[in-house]
Amino acid sequence: MDVKVFYENISDYKTLEHISSETTYYRYFISEFLDDEKGLYLDCDLIVNGSLNILFELELGNNFVAACHDDLGINFHEVDEFNAGVLLINNRVWQKENIHSKAVEYSDKYMHQLPNCDQSVLNALFKDRWLKLSCNYNYLVGGEYLYRQTEQEKFILRKENDELPLILHFNTRYKPWLPIYDLPFREYYWFYYRLSWSEIIKQHK
């Protein structure tokens, strides 16, 4: 499904150095186009290393989303902030509570005060109504890199049993396609980047 989103004010919304497009705000409108009970939003700067079926088996109850904690998040309303790069969306609740309109209204009012743009908006709207996932489902590689650079080893995001996380998220401005050779998990990005289409198709036959 190819969906076009038009909202005249979005182009005026605040963006960040490493998120320079206003399309980040398009996630506000997911419930307008999705008919399913649940939807999975994934950022474009991540790698999925296995099946995501387990996420769709989660019971969301009255929570708006299931997401992972973002300890790099800067809180606007002193909330325990989740990272918006991976969101299991409770679509029925979004529709019932008219989230797209509330998100737009909140953005119009507070946009230039928000440290993390649309992530700050969703955290403010979903305060106390989000299900916390293990960092295995949204492992913040940029967070680990920053901690290592500042020698805050005790705060490094922990991998479960030192295994490869299911979802690697290259958040922050530290991207694997840049010449940052000590960036964790950088080799996984280049592995998938170098795959030919024939190799990819072969895996799904």
C-alpha cells in the first residue's frame, strides 16, 4: 500500500541534525490508514536479525504502544521516555482516542520547545500507557557508542546474554555508513548492504 500524507504544517515542524526530514511526523497518521488491530512501525536506520512474530503476540491491553526505554531521551514533561524508532501500535486505541489529531494539535502548540520532536510528542501523549519491551527489540547502537566514547561503561546498554539483539537501531547521528570504524555492529549493516537482490530473493523461496 502506497500512502501519501498531506498536512500543510508538517513542513514547518522542527527536525534534528540526524533526522532532517519532516516525514518523521508521518507516524502520527498510521491509524488513519491501518485496518489491523496492531501495527509495527520501524525506523529506516535499523536492522532486523530475525522473525518479529513474537511482537504481534503481545497483549497491549489499554496501552497505546509497546516500546523500548530510551535512556538518551531528554524528557519534556519528566516522563520515562521510550524510543519511537520501534513501536508496536495498538491501532484500535489510537483510533478510539483520535491520536493523529491530538499529536498534530500538541505539535502545533509546543513544537519549538520539544527536544526530540515527534518522539517527545508521543511520549507526552502516551505517558503511563506504554508497555516496556526488552532492549533486545530496539537496541540503541548510538547509545552504546556514546557511552563508550564518554567512558561511562557502567551505563552501556546491555545485550541479553551478550547475544545479537533482534533489532539493531543505529540511532543518533552515528551511522554505520559513515567512517566511524569503531561503531558497534557496523559490520552487520555492511553485510546486508552488500547482499545482491538474487541472494535476498533466494532466502524467501
